[in-house]
Amino acid sequence: MAAKNAKTQSVLPENQNKMAVSMLYKALASGGDTYRVAGLLATDLEWWFHGPQNCQHMMRVLTNESARAVFKFEPRSISAIDDQVIVEGWEGAQAYWVHVWTLRDGLITQFREYFNTWLTMTELIGHESPTLWQSQPQDLVNRSLPGLVLAI
């Protein structure tokens, strides 16, 4: 029975979405496998950014405006909620980021990049507890980060 549940868990859309986003970060870490990255992104990718304009690091990497070595995207946590994958990471004491990827049929259709912001995700309808996900920047816990609530 446990093996059957494990197999069912592995094919859930949330797990497939997490795998696709993990593949994206691995492709970027290995020097930017452009074919693999392009195969994961919709051609009409919707892009949102929250933070200082000079910190749009992922956009610059994906559009080849900057070299991969300028900023390292090493995820500290990857979570999935329905069709969204939330990735959290930080670089030293200065750079904390959260990426929210939306996938449809295995293809990334929307990307939201939050930089140096404490993020809380809530669902407005259908949940007993409104908080679905909240930032956990352990290395930055004593630092003041502006809060942002993302309703899904």
C-alpha cells in the first residue's frame, strides 16, 4: 500500500511542476543550458518583479542580458501549491529572493520575482487557514524585510 501511495505522489501535477522548476535551476547552474531552459518556458511568459530595479537578476539571466556568474540562484526550498512552485533562496546577508513560477501542462507561463521581501501567500477562497506559504529566510531573521501578501 505504501509503495502505491509513493507512486501516486510522484505523478501528482504539483510534483511534476516541482521537477520542471528544479530542472530549470539545474540548467542555469550548469552554465545555462539554453535549449533546456527555452523548452521549459512559454514564449509569451508573463513576468512580474517586486524589488529594486537593479535586482532583476533572473530576468537578466533568462534573457541573456547578463552572465550566469553575476548572481547565483541556489534554491534553499522548493514548494508547490496547485499550479504554482515557490522557490526561496538567499545570498549572504544582502540578497534574499522568492520566485513564484506558474505552470500549465508542464510549461512555465508566469514568473514572479520578489527581492528582499518577506512574502506570505494566501488563498482567498476555500481554505480554513488563509496562509498557504510564508517566507522562511533563516539567515535574515533579525533583518527588517518589507512584507508582501500574495493572494492566489
